[in-house]
Amino acid sequence: MRIVFVGPPGAGKGTQSKWLLGYLGIPHLSTGDMLRQAYNDGTRLGRLAHQYIVKGQLVPDAIVLEIVGERLERPECDNGALFDGFPRTAGQARALDEFLLERGKPLDAVLEMRVDEQQLIERLTNRGRDDDRPEIVHQRFEIYRRKTEPILKYYQQRGLLFTIDANKPQDEVSNQIKRIVDAIRAATATQQATELDD
């Protein structure tokens, strides 16, 4: 399965993505990790990306997509992958879709971890870190909402968006994700069986 995981800071995305990776047995594709790895490996794309990173600029979509694409071509991604931190814009979402469709490996789902802002503030301020003060959490939440809303709209139109109630306890959130993933897998298996019969 190929899944995009979306959620604001403190929504429990890290915890749930670890659980989901174990459940599905697929690799975790974090664009931040991949960009660092490409640079450490001394690849052409890694060096290109680094020129933007050191200036504090966003790495252009074309470079990010090529790095993601190279990783997707590896055998460990044959059964799918969990995308984390990418796509960040509607343009990246469209480009990723085109890339995957060209290879006959479309996205299966986009899981949105939705949590109330007040609960998010309580969760994060309880961690006691300097960058988790209520006003900073509120600001981060605003930025997240502004940046991700276009992506969510895009995936909703494509029929790929599934919203998880991340206000619930950890186990209940995992169960929601499991039900969605199991339903998609069952539907995919039925579709493949129908195609074989045809």
C-alpha cells in the first residue's frame, strides 16, 4: 500500500506511523531523511538539494520528486510505502500522483490525523519544551492548516482522503487506522480478482 500521512505537530503522527509501518511491513519515506541521506551518499541530487538547504530555502519540487522516485524504484518499495512530510503542497501532490500513475502504482489512501486545537495545545504544553508554549503551538497549527488545506481538498476530490479522529486515546486511533487500511486492502483484492475473471 502507498499511503500519505498528514497531521499537525502533536497529533500523534509519529506514534501511529510507527505502528502502521509495523502492521503493513512497508518502508517509511521521510523526505527530510532522504534528502540528508542523498547528500551523505554524495549523489548528484543530494548535492543539488544541499545548496538550497544550507541557504534555508525549500528544495524545489523537481529535486524532491526525483529523490523520492529513486527510492520508490528500490525493491523494498515494491509492496508500498508510507510518505511522511511529502507532499507539502497541492503542486507536489499532483506531481506525486502523476509519477506513481506512470508506474502503475497509484496512492491507496491519504490519512489525515485530525485533532482539536485546544487538545493539541494541552498535549504539547505538557511536554514542557521551549517551543511548545501555547502561542507558538497556535502559530504552528495555523501554518499547518494554511499549508495543508489545499492538499486535503485535492485528495478529497480524488476520493483518497480518510479522516482519523486523533482526539481519541492511542489504541482507538490505531484501530481507526486499521479499519480503514483493512477495508482498502479488501477492496483492492476484490478488484484484482474481478479483473482476473474478466
